[in-house]
Amino acid sequence: MEQIAENRCFGGRQLRYRHPSVTLGCEMVFAVYLPPQAEAGPVPVLYWLSGLTCTDENFVTKAGAQRYAAEHGIAIVAPDTSPRGDGVADDPDGAYDFGLGAGFYVNATQAPYAAHYRMYDYVVDELPALVEAELPLDSARRAISGHSMGGHGALTIALKNPGRYQSVSAFSPICSPLNCPWGEKALSGYLGDDRTTWRDYDATDLVGRAQEQLPVLVDQGEADDFLVEQLKPELLVTASEAAGYPITIRTQPGYDHSYYFIASFIGEHLAFHAANL
């Protein structure tokens, strides 16, 4: 880990690091907020996964989460959304919803993406092992959250890894990639045409197969331009009810897909995680 930036923020430190990733086969950058309580010893940690086109910087500069993280004594780790660098395959047409900035938190199996696009393993294994060994983070108290594509990542990762996280939340998540254009493009490109292999990256499918029931909070803006075609929270509601899995899914009138929405409710999400950490 090479530290490349540091800013004082609400009594804590907003940090940025660079490191060579074995999992992704490239150099990666990620952000960490350490609250003031970290000066006295290990603190619980929230992993934040951002959405399409984002880097590690969007959340830390736009969401205003540090104020609440400092209040509750929670660290926040925010990775990039895809592998980067020379030799990393991108969308052939340069589109925003596949390739660079759009890793979808899956382990790709299809060429040429399988060589680098293993964001699932990076988020679940490599990055936590690195930061939890080097920074004052309590590995027994983890939570995970995210927005849009990152909300999809947070939900699927939490549902597939019993015992690893104490809580999960999401803003405007892509609830069923099997049933929306963003998901169909990404999963077919990364995993191939066999849709049965996509099920392990679809929260509405995974909720019925979950081995534990975590506290789950989802916020969705009713004025979100992507609500009907891409996000489909009603599918997650139906699936969770059928599985008997209690999930709190809130719809917020007038709110859209932007960071204005996230900034409005991130304090409630940090309080939710603090209560479970």
C-alpha cells in the first residue's frame, strides 16, 4: 500500500492508497476514511461499492458520509469500480455501462475480460485482507453498502458470504441483473450466454438461497429515471417476501438517482450500520 493522499476531515483522516492487485492483474487505487476513534484502536469498517462510471473518489467527495462515520466511529473503505490500466479490456464501443468503470462486482469467465475483471474476489478477499492487516480496522465488525451497480454488488456479496458482514444496505440497487438491460449486457459479456451462471449475481435469486438473514436496508428514489427499466425493486420485494427474508425497502418521494439522494440519507444508513456493528 502506497499512500498517495491525505486530508483531515471531521477529526479523522481521509486517505487514498495505490497498490498492485494480484487478483485483478493491475494497479488499483482505493479510498479509506479513518474516524478519530481509530487513533485509539481498531474500529468497525463499512465497505462502500460505487456505481457505473464511478471511481473511488465519487462517494468520498459527494456523499458527506465522513461526518456520520466520525460520529459513530466507523471506517469507510471505497474501492474503484473496475480494474484499470494498459491492457485492461474495455467495452468495444466505449459505452459507459460495460468495461472500465463497470466491473459489476463479478468474476468474469469470458475472454478478454477474465484476465482482469475479478472484482468479486477483489472486494471479498484481496482488498479486506490488505487494509485490515495494515490499518486499525476490526475484521470482526464489517458492513457493506453501495449505490446502483454497487448496490447490486453489496447485496449479492452479503447474501453469498454468511458470517462475513453484520449488515448490508443499498441505494437504488440493480435488484435483478437477469431482468434489466444493464445486467443482461454486463452478465452476458463477463459470464457468457448461459443464464444459469448469472443467478449467483442476482439478489432476487440469491435471497431465496441465503444461509443467514442479515439486517438489510434499501432506499429507492421514486423520481429515479432508471427505476422502471433498470432497478426493479419490486422484484426484490416479491422475492424477499416469498423467502421470508425481512428486508426494509423504503421509497423516497421526489428523489432521483444522484448523489443528492445519497447525501440526504447516508446519515441514516451509517446509523443503521452502527446499530448492527
